[in-house]
Amino acid sequence: MTLAALRPRAAEWIDGRAIAARLDAATAAEVAAIVAREGVAPGLAVVLVGEDPASQVYVRRKIEACARVGIASSEHRLPDDTPQDALLTLIARLNADPRVHGILVQVPLPAHIDAGIVLGAIDPGKDVDGFHPVNVGRLSTGTGGLVPCTPLGVMMLLDSVLPDLRGLDAVVIGKSNIVGKPIAMLLLEREATVTVTHIETRGLADIVRKADVVIAAAGAPRLVRGFWIKEGAVVIDVGITRMVQEDGRTRLVGDVAFDEVQHARAVTPVPGGVGPMTIACLLANTVKAANQKK
């Protein structure tokens, strides 16, 4: 049976909030089991360097999410001029702390700090963002490890409407280390045929038009237009940009022209699609790290 034959009359909205809520419920149950078994809750340490307003919002949301599922969180706020060595000393202390099962360093970091060095200093077993080279290597070889949160959430959203990806043509728009490349590896692991595109890709619309699954993660508002999407495809929109409207108000838009893709089988809205899954997967990764500790 083709994807088009399975398509409803209008594109199904893939409700990221509802799926994230179900994942949070499962995470809370796992946290309760760990507490009953070991007498201590999984712990997540969040490190924020500087006063970036968006980063402060993200950190607050993560701390609040921890409280909802019973994870013990600790917040470490450092001034913008914190030396890199001081940040590395803090990470070493968190690595050695048995009460800390997950460590998250909020990015972006100030310009004088090398993010690669800092993220590489986190114990791979506590790297709940999945950015450490060891976890990247495990993902690329299909040998476990902690998977980056947004790609993990994308796969869960796909599973909600399309659990069998074998043989399907998938196009990933964007090749970032945080989203595009990990998603491509996860799709390959599920035996989809994957094309990764980027800013230098020629004939992007024609490539996308052949896809059964489209993952848009370019950070380019309304890049993917309706005529790019074939009948019955599944579209996951990772992009999110705050745009100023003519009346001066702002609204969040994705990489996909949502109003133009109602001939798709299913599509994620922005907001309310991928976004809620990222934090839910962070919490799930923290519990996974706690369960895997030696």
C-alpha cells in the first residue's frame, strides 16, 4: 500500500505536546521506580554561562520540567566572563558527583569559550544532550549511547504516524551536527533511504518532491513550499523562527509553509510539534543515564 493511499482528507497534525506528555508520564514512572529502588532520584545539572535571554528561558523550562517528573535538578549560573578553565573545573566536579546523572551545558557559550572542548569534557555517560564525540560515534555505528534530544523526538513523532520506515525515501534538509546529521543516522538505522541536503544542494525542490518523509531543519522560515511536497508524504518541521508581522506583533513560524502542505499525510505544527519533544527527551535521557550508571 502506498503512502498516498493511507492519507486522510487533510493533513493530520502530529501533536507533539500530547506525545511529549505521554513520554513524561513514562519518565515519571521510571523516576518513581528508581527512587523506590535506590532511595534517590536521578539528578540533572544544568550549566548556564552568561545572560543570554533565550538561554535563560530554555534553562527555566528545563528546570520546571524536571520538577514535573521528579528529577532532582541543580542549576549552575556563571557570569559571562567566566574563564574556560573555571567552567571545565565545574564540569569535572559534576562528572565526579554520584548524585548527578546528567549534565547539560546550555549553548551558545560566550565567544571566548570553545564549545567543542567544553562539551567534550562531559562524561559521555552523563552527556544527556548526546553531543559528546563518544555518543556521536555510538550513534553512527548503531551501538547505543545517549541520542541527541531533538533527533530522538523527531523519530518518536514519525513513529506516531509511520512506524515502519523500511525502504521509504527520506530527505533531511540541513546537515547540522545537532539535528540534521543525527536524524539522518537514525533514519538509516531504521532502513530508510536517506538524502541529506544543505545550503549548497542544487535542485532542492526536485529532491524533496520525491520524498516519502521530509525533515526540515534548515532554520529558514517557510523554505519548504507546498509544491515541494508530494501527495501523502509525512513532514516534520524542526525549524522555529520568531518573525515580526506587519502589525508589529511577532509569531513563531517553521521551515515549512504549513498552510500549503495540507495534501501531506501528516505534518507537525509550529509551535506544538517538535519543540515539546526536545525537553521530554532530555528528561528521558537523564533517566536512561541514571539506569546505566555503574
